[in-house]
Amino acid sequence: MIVLRPPQKITFAQMRSSGVRWLLVYCADYHCSHSTTISGDRWPDEMRLSDLEPRFICSGCGLRGGDVRPNWDEGKLSASY
């Protein structure tokens, strides 16, 4: 039997080396569309963003799991002020 696993995402160290410290977290249910932005400072450098995804619980619909991504626009926003 073939077991499909989601791809591993970058580590926090890789994200931080790009100058990004904030995360975008989206609900795993595309019907919900709830999202939020949170700081990634509390997690260690060696942790992968994909390791966090099963830990999130949507405050909109209650579903466990999320899509965690670096907030790449963070650098653009801070550079414009």
C-alpha cells in the first residue's frame, strides 16, 4: 500500500534567514476560509512549518489542522514604512 504524506515545508531557521518572522495560518477546510497572522518567534529554528499544521484548531469552524506559510509580504510591508 502506498502512503501519501504531505510535503515537508521549510524550517523556521530557513524562514528567518530570509528576514521573515510572521506566519500566515489558513484553516484546512477551504469552505471555511478563516485565516490569521501570528509570530513565529516561539518555535525553534530546527522545527518545520509543516510540523505545526496538525496542531492548529480553527477558531472559525473548529476543524483541526491548518496550512502554515511564511508571510513573505512582511518584508515588503516593513520596507515601505
